Amino acid sequence: MPPAPSRPPADVAHRLAVLAAHRAASTPDPRVGSVVAPAGWTPRAPAAGPAAVRGGAAGPPDDEPDVPGPARPDAAPDAPRIDPPDAPRDDGPDAPHAVPPDGPWDPSVVSALAHAAASLPPTASRTRWVPGWRAAGAAALVLALAAGGVALRASSAPRGEPVVVPTPAVDVRAGVDGDPGPSAERDGAGDPAQQVVVHVVGAVASPGVVQLALGARVADALEAAGGTLPDAETGAVNLARVLVDGEQLVVPVVGATPPAAAAAPADDGLVDLNGADAVALQELPGVGPVLAERIVERRDERPFTTVDELDEVTGIGPALMERLRPRVRV
Amino acid sequence: MSSGSAVAALDLRLVPPAVAAWCAALVVVHAPASAVRAVPAAVVALVVVSCAVAAAAARHVVRAARRTAAPRRTPPSRLGRLGSGPRAVAPAVVLAAVAAAAVLVSGAAGSAVRVPEAITAAADSGRTVEVVGRVAAAPRAGSGGDPRVRTPVAVSAIRVDGTWRRVRAVLEVVAPSGAPVDAVVRVHGVVREPSSGVSGRLRAGAPLRLTASEEPRVTAPPRPVQRWAARVRHGAHTSAAGLPPDVRGLLPAVTVGDTAGVPDDLVTAMRASGLAHVMAVSGAHFAILGTLVLAATAAVGLPRALRVAAAAAAGAGLLVVVGPEPSVVRAAVMGGVGLVGLLAGRRAAGPAALATAVLVLLVVDPQLAVDVGFVLSVAATAGLVVLGAPLVARWSARIGRDVAALLAAPVAAQLGCLPVTLALWPTLGPWAVAANLAVTPAVAPATVLGLLAALLAGSWPALAGVVAAGAGAACWWIAAVARCAAALPGAGLAWWPGVAGAVAALVVLVAAAVLVLRDEDDDADDDADTQARRTIRG
């Protein structure tokens, strides 16, 4: 390769260097070998860049003492960039171009670090802080695309528009993470998991236990129980409520006191959270009309299953909760 | 981006944009939400300014090109075609401005939707709501003896006042029990602001909390991939079941980052001895696995593309097993960066890859800027990338290159982390580096064998037990080192607390780094001379 006639721009010189490095590595050039490396040594490509420039592209250093290295003008001896004697294995059969990662190298972090250190360039004058216009443009484009993607995703985010959530298809009870067994088993369980079983009593044609699809409403349960009797007080039950497996539905007769309310001041003296009306609830310490109304609202939405759920009601904090706990039941 | 060629110069071109992006992300995080939402105007201004700068610079470049069209060309300066002077840095300025603008835009867009109005309204009213969503990560035990567990749930719909509304947000569900990762759950509860504490302040982007009194109702099982991942995680526990308590707790922690079973006193000891990072899934996990897969595929003789693909697949598998949490994704990215930086065999590639990762991650999620895990990750990787190779070069003359590399990796990472850890926990652990050195040989076997045992636990428990015993031995060593180092005198020296301490640490560190990098030039040359002479003679 002839010495560069004039000083080429850094890019061209650099490409020459890479070419030369590859050539020097793949076809051992005796001249290169005699200049930069003892016979039998092959510089690895990344490390050999600067070394091969002087050996291959720019000729022996003596020809042109002031050749500006493409990356390192203050030319120091380049011997350090030569690899240790184990380098020739880079020329193994599956590594025709002797790019280091192609050879049967030992890619442990430690040896890689060692290798990186071996190919360590001098640092003082070799840092690049400023990108060229082209590189900066490419990077800016990528960043703009990334930011645009984020903005696009954000703009497509739902903003709380109403949606119909399908009622749960499968009630998979599975343990906490790490215990996939139950969920895997229940997967194929099919029917039993998709059903709710409720007990309908009161003013219906055929009171008893009925099975319904999961997600069925109270109205469906009443229908399954033969429909309500003419004197049923349908206003006392929330027909639209989703059934909970294992519950008992009581359909009162018109004029009858709701059974639960009647049971409120029960023998044990506890107030039934699901049964007591707002007035009965107000007898509890610290519960006024507002709070009682909220408790009723909460249980209309979903009956209490444990006393602890009281704490979900706004206005019932831990202190009040402790005072209420011994006085209520579900 | 960084040129893929064999330029041996240390490529710091993307560092200024990364720093600018980080500053912008800090603005996004700390500025009031209303101000951040007004960002588009500011961004327009920023873009106009940077375009003006770019135009001015371009005009200058054109003029310069005309001038240099004359036969007598000035020789390239020391910095190559970069030249010097204020105009030469215009591309860097523009790129930094673009990076900052990208982060601001992304932050503004993100903050508008991070907490949907439907949820904030529910939090303000304090009413019971019902949500549907997928479990985003493994449930964590409550802090301070709270028996309830905290489960992050990616909520897709919320029911307020009887109407379901579509939303997209992550809520932390506090409930008596959790649910398997990736299962679809329905849960009732009250939305509240997270309690602010030290950790609350550190994590500015902490999600809102949904307090429920009953366990979440699982309405759909996890998807098959996640079910497999759960089985592997479960395997990490079962395979360690027969081992001593320290090991039994540490094995799942080291392999899949599940610290639930680690005894409290061991956690304290690990923290005091600077080994806490071993218990979390960090970039090191991905780097270790990646190197192992690369080595194995290289031994088999696969072509390079397949090797890289296999390593990437292994990384993706680990990502799925460990969980899709953002911190793990971030660790995977940083691990990939570390791997690229190390295996490319070029020191030049390291900083460029790190800066690229930081830039992209910050643009995607500006909240990371104040995430302790992210900061530590970046600091450790930066230490490894900047200091690792010079340290090896310095030490290899005396103790041989392999030993030097073995020592340099933990030392460089520790040094990188030092300013951050000192700022957060102003306690200097003088034994941390020594403890990390002592632990280094055990971490890789513990991780790899532990993962292998977890994979085998389902299909071949006997072999899994044998493999787990090997991993357990490594874990025992880690625990022993932690306890020993924590018990040594002066295990926790008080450091100057606060920002001043961090700045002091940073100054000391930079000074040390500069000394190392400076001397290393001469040392390397001396080294090289002797080496060359020796080889020529031989």
C-alpha cells in the first residue's frame, strides 16, 4: 500500500487504517511483521488500528516522520498495542479476518477486561467530546423518535372514558407468587369455577339453592328460583347487584320488616353490618347519620364479608374501628 | 451514534447530551406538575434556539469550507476535524439541546397520564373503588411489621360511582394477600397518596396506593410464559429448601432477586459490608449469564450472529423469570451495556454504549433520574467502563493480567458507586472493597448454578438438589464474608453527610481517577517498552 501522497482527511486515513489492519491480520505481511511485530504475532484488529497505519498505510516511520496519525499525532512507540503471544489463535480456521470476537476466545468478563486493557489506547489526547454534524443529526433523530414514541403512547392513553368490564370469567384462586400449582390445576376446572351457588329464600316461587353463571345478578337468581311471588317486596333487594358465591338472598314480603333489620339488635347485642338499617347503625358509638348512610351505601354496593371491611368506609379510621369492632358483626 | 469502526479514541461524544438529558429529567421530576405540563412551550423555545445555533454554525461551516477550498489547507488539528473554538462544539450543543428537549417532551407527556384524573379524583374523594388490572410485579411484604403485602398492579379500569372507566396506571395494592405475577385481578379498596418517608421522598414517582381489606380476586390466570417464570422462581425456593437458613434465604435472592427469605440480621450484615447489591438483580446478573452463554456457544462453534442471539435470548429469559419490573429492565440494559463494553475489547465503546443507554432510558422514563437503583447502576457501570481497563493496565505489571482484571472489576464498580452511596447513606464501609473482592469468585457460580437448579427443580428435582448444593456453597461463602466483614472493627465509619459529603467523595474520586489515567499512560508505555524488548529478544 503506497504512502498517502497528501495528508488525507481523518476519515479516509482512518478507513485506510482499518483496511490495513484487516489485511495485515489476514495475510501476514513480512514487512509489517518486521516493523511492528515479531514473526508469528498478529495484532488484533481493534488494537492494531494505529499500529498498522504506520506499518501499512503510511509506510515505515522513517519515510515520513511527521505523518499525522489519524487519531494519535504524538506518535509514541506502538509496540504496547501488540498482543501477547497467545494472539495467533485469532487466526484459527473459523476466523479468517481475525476480528477478535470471531476467534475461539475466552469470553469471561475477566479475560475481556484484560483484553480491553491490553488494547488500551493512551488517553490524554484521545478523547472525543464533540460529535460531527452527521453523527449529531443521527443521534438527534433517534432521540426525537424515542420522545415522539413516548408522547404518542401518552396521547393514546385512556382518559377515563366509560367502558364495559366483562364480569370475571374464571375465579382462579391462586397462592401468592411462587406457588403456581393451584392456578395451574384450576385452569381446567371449568364449570365449578364459573358458577355461583346462592340460596334464595323468601317470597319466591321455589325457594332453595340455585346455580348460576359467574357474574349473574340478583334478578337472575330470583328468576332461577321460579320468580318472585306477587307479594314480594322487590324494592328491598337490589336486583342489579352481582351475586356473590355462597350468599343467601332474602326476598321479603311487602310490609314485612326486612329480616336482617329485625335481627339487628340480636341476642348477642351486636349490630349486623349487613342487616341493620341506618337508624340501628347510628346507635353505634361515633356513628352519626352521615357515617351510617355511608355504611349503608357501602353494603349496597357490596355486602360486608368481614368486620374489617368497615375500615374501607370513609370516615372510619383505626381508632373508631377499634371502638366499633366489639359491637358489630356481619 | 458512535461509529462502529475501530476508532481507538475514547468516545465521549454522547456524554454531554446524556448529562443534559439527566438535568432535564431532574427538572421534569422536581418541577410542579403544572409547570411540567406547560413544557411544550418551553420546548418550542428550546428547539428554536438550537435551530438558530445550528443555522449559525452551518453558515460558519459553509464559509469555512469555502475558505479551506483554497489550495493551502490547514493541517488537521490535534482533535482531528473537530477543531477547536466555540463554533466547533456547535453539534454537541445542538445534540445536548435536543436530548434535553426530548426528555422534557417525554416527561411532559408522561406526567399528564401517569396518574389519570379518574384515579386522583377517587383518591381525593376517599371513596371505595374497584379496579381491574394485571399484577405487574411480585408482591412485597409490608414494611414495619405490617402483615399486609404490597402488590403493584397495572390497572386497566377503575369503577367509581358504579361506572367502569378505562385508565392506564400502576397502583400499589395493599391487601392481606397478593396474587401471582401477571394474573388479572379485581380488588376493592380506597385509593390514597403513598405515605411519605425517606424512601417516599427518594422515589418521587411512587405510585398511588389502594388499600384493600380483602385479598384481590383473580379473574384470569397468568399468561403461559409468566406461569413458566413463576414455576422457575418457585423452583429457586424449593431447590434451596434443604439448606441452612442463611443459604436458604440467600439463594433465591442471588438468583432471582427475591429477598423475602433472607434473615434480617443477614440483610443488615450485607448492607454494612457493602454487599447488598449481590441480593438484587443487577446488571451483573445479565452480564454473567451473557458471558456464560457466549462462552458456551463459542465452545460449540456457532457463528457469531447465533452466539449473540443466544446471549440475547438468555437475557430475555432471565428478564421474564425475574419479573418485568422497570428496575430489572433497566438492569438488563445496563448489563448489556457492560457486556458490550467489556467484550468488544475496546475501551472506546464503553462510554458510548453507557451514554446511549442512559439517553434512551431517560427519554423513555425521565423518572429514572431520581431512581436510586438507576443512579447506582449507572455509577457502577461508569466506574467499570472508565476505570476498569486502566486499573488492569496499572496492576497487571505487578500481579499478572488475569489477577489484575479479577481485582479491577469490583474495585472499579465500587469506586463508581462510592459518591452515590455516600450521599444516600453517609457511612463509609472500609471493608466494602475487600468484601466485594472476597465475594467475587462466588457470585457467578451462585447465580448460574442457582438459576440452573431453579430451572431443573420442576423436571428433575434430584439433579436440581445437587446443583443447588453447589450454588448453596457459594451462597454460604457470600453470607460468611458479609457477616465477617460486618463484624470487623470500623465497619461503618461516619462520612460527611449530605450533598457536601457526596461532592467531597466525587472530588476525591475524580482526582484519583485522573491520577490513575495520567500515570497509566507512562506506565503503559514503560510496560510496553519492556514487553516489546522482551519479545524482540525472545
